[in-house]
Amino acid sequence: MPYGSGMTIGGWISVIMGLVILAIMVFGFFQGVKLLNSIKMEVAELRREVDEIRDGVEEVRKKLEEV
């Protein structure tokens, strides 16, 4: 065994490629979580705005009923 540990160059390349792929998958997972949290915050903000608009519409409807 010329390399001492019994692994060939092809084996080391496979290990390195596996680690690179694992790092890419972990990075992608965390980016996905970050994106989902951002979307959740946007949806909450939109929901809040819709509630404000709904309250305004109710006020206008009450005023129109009075007239």
C-alpha cells in the first residue's frame, strides 16, 4: 500500500466530493429555513394589513348605513 492508509487517490477524491456535497446540502437547508421564515413574516404583515383594511371597510359601511 503506497499511501500508508490504504486509500487510493480516487478514494480521497470521493471523500472530498462527499464532504462538498454535504456542505452544499446543509447550506441549502439553512437557506430554505431562512426563506420560509421570511415568507412567514411577510404573510403575517399582509394579514395585519388586511385586518386594518377590513376594519376601515366596516367603519365606512356603518357610516353609509347611518346615511
